[in-house]
Amino acid sequence: MTNTALITGASRGLGLALARSLAGEGWNLVLTARGADDLERVATELAATAIPGDVADPAHVERLARAAPELDLLVNNASDLGATPLPPLAGYPLEVFRALLETNVTAPLALIQATLPALRSSGGAIVNVTSDAATGAYEGWGGYGAGKAALEQLSNVLAAEEAGVRVWWVDPGEMNTRMLADAVGAQEAAAATDPAKVAAALHDLVSSRPASGKVSLQ
């Protein structure tokens, strides 16, 4: 039987690299991202199902869940950086902060809730992509880090509540992505790890199915 994965933020970066890795092993893929054109190109390349949209939109979450009635893996990879240039918390725009939490915390939980029946049925797994900013005190990263810290604790509790589903919250480390370039500049981002290398390690995690818990891929 072919395994099915639903990956958010799949048009670039780690989401795209993981989609390519899983497709190479014959996985059936349901992919989503906000950029419809980029997502369609990826879906064509990987013979995947593309459902463009914003994970913070409840109607889009419902569409995704309907597209994967049988599901073995949910990867909550989509996230926002927040305000840029990265501001100190003393001046962080609160409307931006609220929207950031919607995308980085509430949306993953909404998608988990919508897909849990399928994941319970298959004994599947959830990967929530977090960050070392969830635990480290990095100037300017307070908004993003606060959301990722919340996602980590959400994952921790979910793992305790859902014994039949694997739940991994994964710190991928710094990767050469557009998001990192937006935060620190293209030159510094270019020195970070290739997302394909991180995706290979994440694919190994999914294949080996260790107990639920926090995983560092740095």
C-alpha cells in the first residue's frame, strides 16, 4: 500500500526538499503553499496533488483534510517569519504578532485536529518543524521564537495524549532558505545547510519511526 503525506510550505525550502525525497520512495503527496504557480510546478514535477492556499484559513484546512482521507504523515512545515527587519520585542507590532501566532501555532493545531482521525486510523505520524529560536534568546527573534516555543509545547502535550500516533517536533537548524535570507541577509544564509541534506535526515526519521519526542537535525 502506498503511503500518503500531507506537507505544508511545500513549494520551496525544506518542504520542497522533503517532498522530493518522499516522492523518490513512491509516496503519494498532497502539497500546499501560498504560491500557486510555484506549487503547481512542484506538483507537476513530483506527480503530486497541489492545493494552494493559506494554512491560517479554516476553509483551506478543511480542503486539505478532505484531500487526504487516508493519511500516514502530516508535516507542519509552513511558517511565517513575522516583522522584518527583525524588531526587538519592545517595539514588536502586535497585529503582526497575532497574525504570526495564527500561522505558526494555531494553523498547525487546526490541521492536526482535522487530520487526526485519518492519522489515528493508520497509526501515522506528525512532524512539526520548529527552530532553535524556540529555546535560545536571539535578539530580534522573539516573535518567531515565541510561536515556535508554543508549537514545541503543543507537540509535547499532543505526544502524551495521542499514544497511537508518532509526534516529532523537529529543529532543522539553520538552512539556506529564502526565510533565513530575509532574516539575516543572502550572504549569511548562503553559508547555512542545504535543505536537501536536512530533508534526507528527516526522511530517515520518518522511516525509522522512533518514539515521539523532540529531534534535532543540526
